[in-house]
Amino acid sequence: MPEVGDLVRDTATGLVGFYVDSVAGRYLIRPVSGGCAWEADPRDVQLATPMRELRARAAEINARSRRGLSS
């Protein structure tokens, strides 16, 4: 089971996001660039590889920069 804040990949959708919580046996994952969390089946979720994590964190920083927010 991932820990809150871990970057994970939903293999069913191919999306990468941050693990937020577990509700009713489903994982809640927040998109890297922000927005509404989606639900995923825990069997479809794996920790992101270091390269995916680097790309996702860079995307998050870029999205914050575009919105005028600091890191």
C-alpha cells in the first residue's frame, strides 16, 4: 500500500498522480497538475518509477509556475 504523497501509476488508465487516501477499498489519486482526484482499483496501482516521478514532479512545478504559485 502506498503512503500519502507517493507518486503512483494507475495501470488501467496510464495516468500518474499522487496517492491521497483509500476509501471503501479504492485508492484516491490526485493528478500531478492538480484537479479532482480519481478512484482506482488497488490492483491497478503501482509505485511510479524514478523517471516517471521526476517527469511528474517537473510537470507539477511547471503547472504551479503557470498559475503563478511558488513551489
